Amino acid sequence: MTIKNKHLYVCGNSKCPSNSTLGSLYDTFAVELIIDLQTERIVDASCVLITELGRNFVRSLLVGRHFINDFNEIIADIDLYYQGIPQKALISALKVAQNKYKQSLQKIMEANTNQHKNVV
């Protein structure tokens, strides 16, 4: 498969916990990922958290990981090592992002197939 763009940006979101400072500022929790389409590894990540420390910690749990094969391990690591109040929102947002990623891959493959048909 030939891919024009090497990376894909996906964003997953979920409801912010209402019992947190984050929930008093935002309705929606979002996680943003840039995924290498050749390796399916997360090359960069960000999320809606108030502190830079929290965002950097979540990023450290995600960057370099295979978004499909390591997904259950990523969720387990968040469950073990990220003890912030929006933990469940983060996990939910990652699940949404993974679904969007899979849908986007399907669209990319279909677009590439159609492009090759037009060339032949």
C-alpha cells in the first residue's frame, strides 16, 4: 500500500469528570495522537489536562507504543500509573481515538485502491 502522508492525526474525546477542576473548566476531555501509518506507532500525543506535568506524563505513556498491538497494555499502564481523576475519561478517549484510527485506515486504503484503478 502506498500512502501519500506518512502520519495520521486522530483525536478521541469523552466527557470530563464533573468532580474535578478539569471538569469545571471543560465539558470534554480530548486526547490527540499522531500515528505513523507505516509502523502504527504513536509519534506524538497530547491531552486536555490542566498541568504540563500531567500532559507530559500521559505523553510518556503513549509515545513510541504500537497503537493497535500495544493498546491493551497502554490501557493497563494508564490504569496502574496514571492516578489522576480523569483516568477513565482518558481511557474512553483513547478507545474513541482507536476506533477513528481504524475507520481512517479503511478510508485511506479505499482511496489508494481507487487511485490505482484510475491509473490502470
